[in-house]
Amino acid sequence: MIRAVIERYGTALAGLALIGFFLLFAPNFANPQNLLNILRDTSFLAILALGFTLALTVAELDLSIAEVASLCAIIAGWMVQGGQHPALAVLAALAAGAALGAFNGFGVTVLHVPSLIVTLGTAAIARGSAFMITQGVAFVGRWPTGFTGLARGNLLGVPNLVWFLAVSTCFCWGLLKWTRTGAHMIATGEAEEAARLAGIATARMKRLGLTLSGLFAAVTAVLLTANLSSAAPNMAGDYFLYAIAAVLLGMTMFEPGMPNVAGTVYSALVLKVLGNGLILLGTPYYVQDIMLGGVIIGSVAFSASVVKKVAFKV
Amino acid sequence: MMGQAMMARAMMNGETLGDRMTQSRKFLFAAAVALLLQCGSAGAFEVGIIGFQFSSETHARVANAAAAAAKANGWTVTLLNSEGSLPKHVEQFETLITKKVDAIIIAMGKPIEADAQFKEAQDKGIPVITVQSGASPHALFDIETNEYKVGADGALYLLGKMNYQGNLLEERFEFNVASRIRGKLLDDVLSENKGVTPIGKHAMARTQSWQDDVRTGMQALLLQNQGRVNGIWASFDGQAYIIDDLLRSQGLKKGQVPLVSMDGGQETYRRIADPDSSIVATVAIPFEAMGVKAVDAINTIVVKKQPASSVANGRYLFMDAVLVDADNVKQYAK
């Protein structure tokens, strides 16, 4: 019983302890504005990481998420800067993200190139395309609120970004937990051959997982671009490692060993809390990076070691 | 001696040694509390300093100098590195505002992209001073050198070294405002001096592996134009170091292909003085002095409550950049 609880919630409890620590010791951490800021900042990372989670659910790695997001941001920014209707810019960016994701799926399932390779290739193509469009110079301007409001606005007193996060989370959760497609995706990821023999269209599931990963990267890109009112090549590059960290950390909780929606979103939140809390405590930037690495390794190791101890007692 | 006298006085007043020691402890405790309170009030002034990308030496030089000056004033400093990430930059800015720091200094920031955060800081009464960032209507002012003058000084010096004739290679960086302006000034200078022909141009990409990009791009240009190059222009010193090493590996000596760039720094000065280096001059930007100036300005405006106009008139506070070559390099090299 205890073992099961620790196994499922050990890392999550460590995250809660971290939040508790900052609540007690970091000045202004509990300030509602700060908590809202954390949630807003979490949304970009969590949405991007959710896409990675879906790809990993079908046992594929999408290493192109950050570069695809950057390219989609460039497309949206380019069109808005050029005076196109914001809705058109958003649609174009989403279509580009989904298309690049679908291309990854095509590479994996039709060309039989490992996802590690094909997504690295896509990342390079996306990066090159972003620089080709921008020539290295960012699109920056005071863009229409019809576009920037997507990220900067509020609905019912709650920031739009939080709504986007909630909708994305519910979508992924619902897809994986309540639909046959979701069950097929999980089966494909857990035991591809068995799933195929059971009649599941595993190749289609893989394409779906990677396409959704690209689409979520595009959603992140649109929100980032709207929030910053600018688009620069490699603007989402910083999120790459954090998104992977969020997914891997998420795999240590709730459904240990499995990529899972709740774990990913919670881990993204904890990573953002850590960054925010350390700034509020006044720690220098290099300490933050060191602490971040330490917490990721420490929390996973703690979770694993406690499980081992409990297991030996049993 | 003083302690003995106090003890003697206490004993004369009928106090025991134990009583006196207890009182001494109380006195020491009170003094320690007072000292802590004193430290607390001195440290109560807090400044947040953000450097946009510390992997770029110039950003780190400004931010580190500002942090050192602020600490020397006894202020509490939160020093942050946005690692070249705009989203991270904005997040850090927001967190400093939530933290309610007393002032913010931003080195090489992005006032247009982070406009909402600049405005929020202004609305919440937190003064912001930027360095080499461009003006924001919501910041006090931007401390910078006149990049148009820097660009003109560098370009004219290089053309002078080439006797206003021959072929020129250019290493550009279009993403950064300062280096872009320098490039535009080079274009202007070249448009009026037709004896110098730009035969090759490479624009560095804004990636974390920019050094490799510069090396590859310039290597290709040098190969294409072997024996035809009379001068090389680089938009900042970091690029020049890489090009200098390339030229050195090809056996070129100082003066054969003059190389000029801009920024300044000890490594550049060492190379200017080095007979084996092709770097002949730089336009030295006073990065450390800019960081210190930002702290001094906050001290004047926020701590001493002097009007901002007493420090800078308008949105810019310009500082002088100096052309450093073999004639004056000893003044700058440490």
C-alpha cells in the first residue's frame, strides 16, 4: 500500500514540498499575481510538453518540437507583420505544425526511419526555414490586439493562457483515457507488435501521435508569438530540454514508467515554480541552473530509492 | 583596559560579576540585533539585473560590472541570465516585478518585445534603466554608445588602412541592433568610397553555435577569394577572433590583411598588440563603465531622489567609445 502510494506520488509529493518551501521562504511567492504569472509561464512549457507526451505515448521521440514551434512562430509573426488577418496567421501556423508532425509520422511509418533521426532532420529543416524567412532578423511590432489578446487577454478573470492550458490538458487526458483511439495509442506504445496482432492500426497511431506533437508545438508557438508580440528564429529553443524534463519527470509519478498527461503538466508547473521561487529568493542565475538539474535528478532518484527501500521491506 | 574599568565601576556599584556578565551579554545581543537591523536596512535596497545572454561576453561584462557596483553600494542584487531566450527574459522580468525590487537594470534587453513588462514595471513604480537596448517609453533611459559613430569610426579606419582601395570581406550579424547599425554605416562609407570593393559577405546566424558558423562562412569566403583580399571587417570582436585565428593558420602576418572590428576588451587589445595577429583596431565600447553608470544613475535617481533629468536628458544617455589601435593600445591593455 505504502509502496504503491510512494511509487505513484513520491515525486509529486517532492514537488509539493518544493512549493511549500517557496510558500514559506520566498518573498511574494504566494502573491496572487505571482501565482498567475507562474501558471501563465507554465502554459507554454506544458502545452509543448503535452505534444511530446503524445509522441512518447506511441513510443516515438519527437526531437523537433522546439524547432517546429520556432518555425510556426515565424510563420504567424510573418503573416501578422505583413498585415494578414490574425485568424489566418494562426491557422497557417497550426497547419505548418501539423504538417511537419505528419511529415515526421510519414518518415517513421512509411520510410521506416527511426523517429530519433527523422525528427532531428525535421528540426534542422525547420531551423533553416526559419532563418530563410527571417534572414536572422526577428519580426517585431505592436501587433493587433486581436492577435496578442490570444495570450495576453483574460476570460472570466482567468488569463487566456491558463484556459489554453486547461483545454489542451483536457483534450489530451480525454483522448488517452476516454477514447478508443487513445487506448490504441497507448497499446501501440506499450507493445507495438501485440497491438498490431490485435488489429490496431499501429502505423496510423504513430502518425497521429507525431502529428499531434507538431500541432501542440504550433499552439505553443502561436501563444508565444502573441504574448511576446514578436517572432524570432529559435525563439522556442529554450523550451526543448525543459519539455523533455517535464515529460520524463512526469513519468515518475501518477502512472510510473508511462508518459502521462497529469504527470507532464504537474512537472511543468514544478519546473516553473522552481525557476520563479529561486529568483524570488535572490539566487544568482548559475545557481538556478545547478539547482534545476539537482532537483530533476534528486526527485527522480529519491522516488526510486524510496520505492527500493519499501520494496526490500516488503 | 576599558573592560576592566567598567567591571571595577560595576563592582563598586555593588553588582556581582555574574550580573555584569549577564548585562554584557544583553548588551552584546542588543548590539548584534541593532547591527543586523542596520544591515537589513542597508540591504533593503534591492536591484534586479538581467543580462540577455551571458554567453555573449559583452552582455556579461555589463551585467557583472553593474552587479559588482551595486554590491559595493551595499545593495541586494538578483543577477539573472536570460540565456538568449526571449520567453525566459520576459518571465524573469515579470518575476522581478512581483518580487518588488527597488529598481531593475537590463543589459541588452528587448524593449519592444517586453513592452508589456516595461509598462507593468512603470505602473508599479519600479524604475528600469537599460543598457545597449534601445529606448522604451516605460524606462528611465537607455545607456549606450552612439553606434552610428562606432560604425563610422571602424569603417573609416579600416578603409584608411587599405589606402581606400582593394577588396573587402565582411562578417555581419544582422540580428543584433548594434551590429546591424555598424553594418549599415559600413555600407554608407563604402558607397562614398568606390575604390574599395566588397567581394564577399557572410551574415552570422543567431544560433548557439555561432562561432562555428562564422568559421565556416569566412573560411569559404577566404577560399573563394584567395590572394585577392585586402581587408576584413567584422561586426563585433568575437567574430574577429575567429577570423584572426583563420588568417593566422594561413600564415598571414599583421598588416597583410588588416582586420577591424568593434567592441573592445582585453583579448582584443592583446591581439592588437600581438605582431602575429591580423586585428589592427577595435572601437572600444565601455561595457563595464555602462554597467557602473546604470548603478550610479539608480543611486542618484532612486536612492537620492534626484530628478532623472539630472542624469540624462531624454531617452538616451550616450557614453564615449574610443578607437583603439597600435598607437594607444597600451593605455587600455592591463
